[in-house]
Amino acid sequence: MTDSFRDQLSFRSTAQSLNGTDQNRALQEQIITLEAQLQREQEEHKATKKKLQASGDSLNKEKQLRMQFQSGLQREQEDKKEAQKKEREAFAQLKEKEEERR
């Protein structure tokens, strides 16, 4: 091999080596960027999941309160009906006693 040919090969291998190093750096930077992006997305996912869970908990509490309220209304209506029934019975008894007195 001639000296000029060796010089060209040496230059090429050095250039390829530098080019490979640049590519490695670029790939490493891209990996770092992607890892950071992935971490941000995972954190956003966790935050969204917590918000959804809190929202679900809130909906469950709201449903539970609504059911308790409806149950309370139902009991109140039943109590009212029972009171009206007792009132009618008492009025009927009072009417009977008044008729007996006559």
C-alpha cells in the first residue's frame, strides 16, 4: 500500500469514527429525550388516574347520599301515611264515642 492510500484510509476511518461518535451522541440524546418524555407521560397518567379515582369516589359518595335521601323521603312518606291512618282511626273512634253518647 502506498502512503497516500494509507493516509486516505486513516482519514476515512477517523472520519467514520467521528461520524459514528456523533451518531452515538445524537442517539443518546434522543434516548434521554424519549426517557424524559416517557417519565412525564407516566406522571401525567398517574395524575389523571388519581383525578379519575377522586371523581369516581365523589360520584359514589353522591350516589350514596342520594340513596340515603331517597330512603329518608320514603320513610317520611310511610310515617306520614301511618300518622294519617292513626288520625283517621282516632277520628273514627271519637265519632263512634260521640254517637254512643247520643
